[in-house]
Amino acid sequence: MTLRLLMTQSGHGGVENPAVQRSAVALCAIVGRAIAMDCPKNERLSVSIPLIQQAKIQAQVLVPLVKALQAELGQERANALVRRTLGNLYRRYGEEFWRAKNEKNLGKCMASAFATFAREDALDYRVREQSQDAFEIDVMGCRYAEFYKELGEPELGFLLVCSADFTMAEGFDPDIKVTRTQTIMQGASHCDFRYKRLRKTD
């Protein structure tokens, strides 16, 4: 159901209708969970599907959806809705990941995470530091960015993919801080991820 149809059925033509906005947010959340909509039924939501393939499948619905929201609500408001809605999902994913790992060594934990992100040659990266309380990595090649640039939508790629890095990290231990000053998606030569534990462990 498109946003226009939601507005028609609600009996309101203006985008200020709170019910329309709630419906749009709900729809975005549902799509965010539909990791493998186009896969065979027995493979849907399977963790065996590499993340790069999940991102490509999600983009088939998320890209036109976000563009429709931007047309109706304006880019700034639409992006804020999408960022907030998907952010809540990714934050929970971060919590689940951290809980499942149950690993005190930050370096080992994040190395495992990036190995998952990089499946199917999705990332080329260089680890600069890996220790109990720190993990620093430079991503030199990114097939996520290449995919969105081929679509002609790198800004949506940043919104839908790169923005998840910070909200997912919020689901980790509160003592974990992540910084990133640039991304390939936005035209930089590499992405510079720096994860640090604020209070060092024994």
C-alpha cells in the first residue's frame, strides 16, 4: 500500500495527518524486517543469507518507499522518520548481537561482526588495531556502496545502510563508543571505524 493510497483511504489529502505518518512508519518497520522477501519460503529470514544480499533485497522495496515518503513529506521529515524507525530495529539487532556473543574482548567481538558484514566479498578492509578494549578498521572497498551508486542513490544508501552503524552500536555495552568521520558511500576513499571501550577492562 502506497502512502498516497493510505492518504486516500484516511479521507485526508494533507501530509500532516498523524495517522498517515504512523502508517508510513509502520510500513517502513515492516519492510525493514522483511530481509528476504523475494527468496523461497523456506529461506526467508534465514541467517545464512549474506548481508550484502539482504541489503539488495531490502533496497527493492525500501528505495521506492523512501522516495515516495520524501515526495509526500519532504526529504528532511521523511529521512527523519526512516532513520528513527530503522534505527530502533538496528538498535535491537545490536543488543541481540552483543548478548549472543557474550564476549568481553571488544576486538574479537567486532572482528566477528565485520567478518559477517564482509561475507561474499562485500568489504575490503584493513584492521589497524584489535585489542581487549579497542577495534580500529579502515574499509577500503564496499560493495554496499557500489550497489547504491549503481542505482544512482548513494544518499539513500547512506540513510539505509551506513546510518545503521551508529544505532546498532548503541545496542552494545554503554561503555562502547564508535566514531566514523567519512564513508565510501559519501565519496571518501575509505570508511574509518573506531570502536573503543570507555572504561578499560582488567
